[in-house]
Amino acid sequence: MSAFVTLLNLLADVPDPRRGQGQLYKLPHVLLFSVLAIVTGGNSYRGVETFIHVHRDRLNAAFGLSWRRAPAHTAIRYILKGLDPVAVEAAFRRHASLVQAARAVPGQSSIALDGKTLRGSFDNFHDRAAAQVLSAFATDTALVLAHVDIAEKSNEIPDALTLLAELGVPDGSIVTLDAMHCQKNISRLQHKPTLR
């Protein structure tokens, strides 16, 4: 499918955790099909396997593959757990940036930064607090541009500054943040987007 060519090319840059002879299923396709499975409600490794199994003929035809069966859920688990999260995040950030550049109207960019606590991510047994994530959302194109994990003993203020710098927000962009970001450091950004 032509809509996924760019994403597949970017996913090809993610290092494969498997040995060379153990790569019956190409990593970019496994990652893309895993994303598609999750988007359609698959929330486990078995769910990803089931999605690929049910749609295998269509996926083969659309992507020029000749998979005779879906990879086992154990293989999917091994692949996904072995990935470098930084490399995966970088691939998705590049893809979001390309899509944003193609869809956005110049001079009308607006980005919303917001931190969220991930439901069910706390672990009382290991005395671990719930995970928090800061996301950058392009409101004009409805794209999540990036997200970062917030350190357990921190808050989203330093991560917001880092994320804005990494995204390279264009001049004249409108950036919205929570009231907790009303800090002197944020008003001293190098690229002076309009903050609200």
C-alpha cells in the first residue's frame, strides 16, 4: 500500500534484535502489522498474531508478501520486547514530522503539550509509581508528533522544554500548555513560538 511506504522505509531503520538467520518475517512489516492490530483493538501478543492470521491474505496482497502463516505470538513478543525504544520513537517522530509538513498550512501551526498518567501503570508490589508521559499534539493536523516519559521524581516542565527544542517548533507557531508551565524559563525559548 502506497500510504505505508514511507512508514515502512522509516521502520527499516530500526535495528532488528534477531540474528540474521532468524528473520523469516521482516521487521518493518511485523512492526506495522502490530500497530495496525493495536489500532483495531488487539491488546496482546496473541491479539497481534490473530490480526495477522485473519488478514494474512489481504496483507500479503497489499504489501507483496508471501507469508504462509502469521508469526507465533512468542515470536512477536521476542521481536517487540527486543526493540530499542529510542529507535522506534525516532522512526515514528520522523514519520509524524513528514506527515505534519505535508498537511500543515504554513504559518498556522499549533501544538498542544500535555502530560498524562498512564492508567494501570503503577505497581504497588514493586513500589513503583504510575508512569507519566508528555505528548506533543499538532492540533491543526490531529497528529501526535512525539512523546517522552516523565522521570518518576520529576514533573513535565523540564521535559516540555526539551521536547519543544527537539521538535524545532517553527516561528509563529502557537503552543498551548497547562498552567503549571507559567515559568520564566519557558518564556526564554530560543525559537519564540506563541505560548498560550
